[in-house]
Amino acid sequence: MFIQKEMTLNSKKRGFHLVSSEIIAQLPELQQVKFGMLNLFIKHTSASLTINENADPTVREDFESHFNQFVPENASYYRHTLEGSDDMPAHLKNSILGCSLNIPITKGRLNLGTWQGIYLCEHRNYGGSRTLVMTIQGDLE
């Protein structure tokens, strides 16, 4: 069985945002899947997806601080600068973190660890809404 849908995440400020519940809310079909995989793909080059700590919000703050130092704005060697000082770093962060995730589905639920959650990593100051393609592949109950 395959199911594919698109969803739009509302615009979020720059940073790392826990979006697990928003995604799960758009996938009632998960409950019917005995075992399988969920692929999430973000259709943007200046935002990314990752999985990490879902309990302590300071982890997300530290991610933002670290990536801003790791991939700074206004680097003298950037040539792609017409779309703003946050644009080229956003493209680099997208390539480092990635634009897709694969998450196992077991007995109708995402089989994430106790402290794991899905992050939308918004790398632009004004990124706008973000579109995800969600593909479920699995066997039904």
C-alpha cells in the first residue's frame, strides 16, 4: 500500500521547530499501517528536516546558535547574495541537514524514540509557508 499527500506548514520564524504533531494530524492513515515507512520531503532549498530531542526547547535554541556560527551570514566568499544575507547560508544548511526523512511505522504509529521529534529547520528570516510531501509505504492491519 502506498499513500502520498502534501501538506503545508504555516510560516514559522527562523529556527528549529518541533512539527511532529502537525504532521501526524495530517496522516490519519497511519493508524491503519501494521508496519512500513513514512518518507517526508520538504519542497524547498532554504529549509530542512531533521529528527532530534523533543522535550527540552533549549536544544532547538542551541541548534540555531550552532548552525548560525557553523554557517555564518555575510561570508566574504559568498557570490549568491542577491536574495539577502540569510539566503546562501540557508541553502548550505539545507544541504547539510537534508530535505528528507525516513521514519519507520509500527502498529499504526511513527516508531520514534521516546525523546525524538521531527523538526522543521527554518533557515530564512522570512521563509514563508513550507510544503511537505508525505509518502507512506506499508502493510495494512
